[in-house]
Amino acid sequence: MDLELGGKVAIVTGGSKGIGRATAIRLVEEGASVMVCARGKEALDETAALARKSETGRIEAIQADLGKIEDLRRVAARCVEQFGRIDILVNNAGSARPGEFQKLTDDEWLEDWNLKFFGYVRLAREVLPQMQQQRRGVIVNVIGTGGLIPSGGYMIGGSANAALNHFTKALANEGSKHGVRVVGVNPGPILTERLRLFAERGARGRDLNEVLGKMTPLGRVGQPEEVADLIAFLASDRAAFIHGANITIDGGANPGLIG
Ligand SMILES: NC(=O)c1ccc[n+]([C@@H]2O[C@H](COP(=O)([O-])OP(=O)(O)OC[C@H]3O[C@@H](n4cnc5c(N)ncnc54)[C@H](OP(=O)(O)O)[C@@H]3O)[C@@H](O)[C@H]2O)c1
């Protein structure tokens, strides 16, 4: 299936590693021009070099801390400066610490929400006028099944993800007026640096592959490329009728009715 992403312009936040890196590479392979951002330069350069191997689309990398408003404004401005427009925003940079409720401090809650929730809200607000002017655009929020499966040990991330599921639907309602489509993706366990660290900590001497295998009914965790394929599809006009939906990709790990 041709996703017809050739010539489209995308921003992928947290595009230097994991799901963000796989997404940036997939979009470039499909012919898009991609602006990736993250804090660390080395991984950004590595991603850009990998993407350039495809010789189809274009990629530029910019160092930015998405927890800072001025950085996030710089990313949006640079994308327009470099590529002339913004067709796709993939809000992906975010993480939240697990921990015992009574031990987590206000500062820790605020720090994690500042990136995972407000980082998404602020960048969406930043790119919306450009998309409105173009009368088209797609925003894909990479969220997480933690928002659908409440857990006492993952309250900061879980509640931020639940809020982002809501935000995605509410922003879709707003975006409809301006030709802007908004969707969310809820990944379950996906084998990135983050998940590996998390699993290693929980393994306590058990074999890591066994621990990872038990995370889903399919007996394996997902690969970043599998999420990237979903994001590329959702960002394309092939998914033009998918709007305000939060889509789960978790190998069946979420047992609930929603997602
Ligand atoms: N992997 C999973 O199992 C899983 C499950 C559910 C949801 N998710 C969600 O999927 C998204 C991607 O996760 P991942 O596992 O791919 O993460 P990852 O492999 O740890 O990569 C995170 C990316 O975000 C960047 N980043 C982190 N903090 C940043 C900041 N303050 N400003 C800008 N960039 C920042 C990192 O680069 P720097 O550190 O250099 O900035 C890196 O490029 C996250 O929103 C996560 O919550 C993942």
C-alpha cells in the first residue's frame, strides 16, 4: 500500500531512540521530510544517518528539551523554516517514573506531567495555527496503555496517559473545524531502551526473555517498528476517516473493553 507520504513534512519528538526513531525512519522511507528532536546529540545524529540511508525523504535533527516552552517553540519554527510547512506532528517524547504513591513528591509529579502531558499539549497548540493556515494537518499522540489499566505503582504515567486519551479526543473535536485530524496510539510493552531497563529492574535474577515473554498473551513484546508502521498509516491520508480515536497496539495485554 502506498501511503502517499511523499513530500509531507513531519515533526517527530523524541525521535532519536525507540518508537520515535523507528517512526522518523519509516516516514523518511515513505518520502516525507522529517524534523526529529530530542536532548542528546549523539543519538539524534545516529538516527539522521540511519534515515538518510533510504535516500527517499529528508531528515533534520534539532536538540531540544520538550519540557521547556522556548525549546518546543524553536522546534516548530525550525520545521517551518527548513521545510516550509508542518503536515504531521508525532508527539512522542515523554516518560514517567513508577513509584509508591506515598513516596512520590509533588515535584516528581509535576516534572513528569510537564513533559508527558504538557509537552504534548503545548506543541499541539504551537503547530495548530500553521496547520489551520494550511487547512490540513495530522497530530498523532503516542500515549500508552498505562492510561487504560490503572495501577498503584504507575500513577503519574497512568493518569497523564488517561488525560492524553481525553485530550486527543477533545483536540480532534477542535481540529475538525480547521481540517486537522487528531489520533492517539496506546502502545503496550515495546522493546525500547526504556522497557529493557524497566524489565531488567523487575527481573530480579530471572531470565530477561522470559520476563519480556510474559508481558503479553502473544508471548512477546512489540518492536518499535511495529508501532512506527501504525503511526505512519495513521498519519497518512489512507487513514483519513480515523479521527479522535485512540488505538491500542499491545499484543492483547490490555484485558479491558476500552482500547
Ligand atoms: N516502550 C514502551 O513499552 C512504551 C509503552 C507505552 C508508552 N510508551 C510511550 O512511547 C513514547 C516513546 O517511548 P520509547 O520507549 O520509545 O522511549 P525511549 O526509547 O526511551 O526514547 C525516548 C525518546 O524521547 C527523548 N526524550 C526524552 N526526554 C525528552 C525531553 N525532555 N525532551 C526531548 N526529548 C526527550 C529521548 O532522547 P533524549 O533522552 O536524548 O532526550 C528519546 O529520543 C513515550 O511517550 C512513552 O511513554 C512506550
